[in-house]
Amino acid sequence: MGPIVNIVLPIFAIVLIGYVVGRRGLLGEASSEALNAFVYYVALPVLLFRSMARVDLEAVDFGAFLVVFIGAGALTFMGAFLVARWLFRVRGVNGMMFGVNATYGNIGYMGIPMAFAAFGEAGAVLTVIAAVSHALVWLPISIITLESARPMGHRPGGKFRAVFSGVISNPMLMSPLVGVLWSLSGLDLPVPVDAFCALLGAAAGPCALFSIGLFLVGKPVSEGMREVGVMVVFKLVVFPLVVAGLAFGVVGLAPLPAAVALLLAASPSGATCFVLAQNYGTFVQRSSSVILVSTAVAVVSVSVLFATPYLNVN
């Protein structure tokens, strides 16, 4: 019960407080957007930069970790897409969005705070690498799959321009990459810069969790609950199980990276899913419902995961 009380409950308590504050309208209607922008463009990029700039990359073996995390995500996506097609007769861009909701986790806003709280500096680098893989791998894959499922008639090369633009303008990708370059330079961060980044980066976790609570206020949950339920099961159960199968049964991943991969796979669906759904005009209400339901259910599922020996890396 120790990890559940000490790590899981405080994290979700911050989300709950954000939801209550948003529900009562204490911060105004624009508060969610403003706080989300602060986290996305300021606090979280600073945290990611500092984490990568301070690490000795040559001492970190993350190849197997990425094989497990990305491979499990690809397998889960394909499974969810096939279930959507066979069980719900969902095809085209809707089927692709079904798969995105089932695999694209809230790594930046919830996975990073959870992993930092659970594993500290030991799991920080792997957590940031997972976040970068989301921005560098899953975001382009999501855009490509959604674009490919659109009706023909769009300008050739449009999807590639969209991917390129989305990647190079994503602060959650560029900030850790700058940190990597700094690390490779062999220079230490100047003390004032390190202190600045430590102070500002420390705001990322609680503000991100609080902004999730604000974001969830008023999101509809009544439409397409069968599809929503299946997507939540894929995200919170199937994805972690596939990670466990690859980590322990195929790759033989070390305890710490295996634990980080499991915890991040068990994170609820990310707000990016809702953004993509709005952009492509598909599964909009279902996507918002998946975020809400998976975030609520994750209180239980993540607690259960912490009760297993797989997250004990001591």
C-alpha cells in the first residue's frame, strides 16, 4: 500500500483538485487553456531539457527500452484497429482514431510526473526518452495514419509537410534534443542556469496534473460508450500486458526500464488524442470520453500495478 498512498493518490488528488476548481469556475473559463500553455511551452520543456542536459548518454542503454515501448505500442494499435473494424464496423479515419486513442498515452502530463515520483532521477532519462519517442514516433505515425485514411483529393505531400511542421514545432521534442546536444558537448550547466531550470521545471508536474483536471470539466461521456470502454481497456490493460510480454518474455529488459515502460504504458489516453480528433473531425466526443474515463479508471489500474512486484526496482 505504500506506493499507492505515497505516489498514486497524491498524483490523482492534484487532478481531482483541478477538476473541482474547474467545476466551480474559480479560475475562469480560460484557466485550462492558459495553464496548459504554460506547461506545454514553458515548464515541461525546461524540465525535459535539464533532464537530458545533465545525463551521461553514453552510460544509458535505451535501445531495448525503445524496442519494447514502441513495439508494444505498434502491436496494441494494430489490435485495436482490427477490433474496431471487426466488432464495431469502424473503418477509415474513424478506425485509425480508434487505434490512436488506444495507444497514445498522456506521457507528458501524467506519465512524466508519475515516473519521476516513482523512480526519481534513476528513471528520469528513460521517461524523457519515452516522451521524445511519443513526439518523434507516435505523433508522426498518428498523423500519417489519419491522413492516409482521409478521402483522396488532398494535395500531394501535404501529410509530410504536416508531419514535418508538427515535429519541428513541438517543444516537447525540441527541448530534450537541445538537452542532448548540450550533454554531448561535455559541458556542465552553469549553476544559475541549472537552478533556474530546477525551479521552473519543478512546476511542470503539479501544473500538468492540475490542468488535466481543468480540461476534463464538461467533457461528454455518454456517446459511444461501448467503443469508449474497449479503447480504455486497450489503453490501460492490453498495452501494459503487451509491454510486459515483450519486456520479460522476449527482450529480457532490466527491471528499471521494464518498470518505466510498464508505468508509462498504463498512463491514461492523452489530450493529444482529442486535439487530433478535432482536427480530423472524427471520434471527437468519443476521444474526450476516453480521456475522461481512462483518467478516472487509471486511479485503480495504476494502483493495482504498483501493488505488483514489477514496479519494485529496489
